Amino acid sequence: MKETFTPKDDMTMDLFDLIGPVMIGPSSSHTAGAARIGLTARLLLNEDVCKAEVGFHGSFAKTYRGHGTDRAIVGGLMGMAVDDPRLRDSLTLAQESGMDVCFDVVNIRGAHPNTVRLTLTGVSGKELTMEAASVGGGNIEIHKLNGLNVDFTGKEHTLIIHQSDAPGVIAAVTGALAGQSINIANMQVYRRKAGADAMMVLELDGAPEDYVLESLKHMKAIRNVTFLKRRPC
């Protein structure tokens, strides 16, 4: 089933986990989490979205209209935060802005019930694919990015580096961060196969200066650098 509109037509919990996010309702999983997924995808694309294919899986597929998940995703793709009152009108605002959005129902084997698959095209023609889940309390998990399996939440300062799998790239990146006294809290490295497409995801205790991020972009074998600032509660 497909629905389309176009321009024409360790068991540690914190207080945020207990009370949930400040948000536009009705559901932290189906609206706040969904908005956060859309916003994270927009930040990773790093430009305005002109076309979005949105595939809802599981519980999302059954309830996305009634719970406003469609509006939340689109609002996030337009850069709206979870507490932005414009989320309620995001479908109309997207239509007015010229964004093409297509909603579909998908079946993703083994995926969390609140999973969405996004295929985005930016205004420059840049493309991004992402699979993410809303796991409760407005929290999200990113499970696939541009075809690579990943695992991060966006709750911490997160540095995402798309690169060629080549010797010395990891050392160069970690050395640049160490030079600014930035500690790496968690690091994951993914690749399709030896010498092919690869990705680093680093969760950091601090935010790198802009000049450090710019220097990373010009390192040999690095294709793209994206930095997500720590998510506010």
C-alpha cells in the first residue's frame, strides 16, 4: 500500500527515560521518536530534503496515520524539533515547500516494530538511505546508513565518517581528536569488504572545533564527515 503527496496536490536509566521528552503528542514512540528520526536523517543529509520515500514497518505501519507518525517524520525531515508545534501541520508545510513525500508499508526482517526506512534526495541531488527505530521515551537507534549496518543513537556527540577502507585512516582520525584532547567514548567501524566502502561512528565526550572537522574532510580516503551534536533532552 502506498500513499503519496506532491507539491501539487547496563540497566542505567535517567530522568529523561522515566518521564519522556517534552514533545508534541500523542506518543513518545510514534511521534517524538519519529520526529527525532526524521531530524537525524536531515542532519546526516546536511541539506534540505526535496524528495522522501518513507517506508513504515511493524507497529509504525499499522498506526502511522492515527498516531501522527507520518507528520512527525516529515516535520523532522524539515528540521523541526520534537516539541515544535508546527509538527501537526508538517504535511501541509512540506507540500507548500515543494517536498515530494511518498509513504509506503514495508517488511524488514528482524527489525524493531517501530522501524522506518528512509530514502532521501536533497536539493543538490545528494542521496541518503537510513533505517532507524523508535525504541521508547523518544529514544532512537540508527541501524543502517547508506546500505551499511550501524548502531548508534545520536544521544551523544557523534562523528560519522564515510571513507574508503584504507590503512591509516582510523589512526589519522583518532590522532586528530587526541590532538584536541577529545576523548572517544565509543567507536565502531564498518565496511562492506576489505578495501571497499567503510564507515566509522565515534561517540565523543566533547565537540570538535570546526577547523578539526574541516581538516578531517581533506584527509586521504575520507569521502564525507558529519558531526551530530549531543541531543538535548
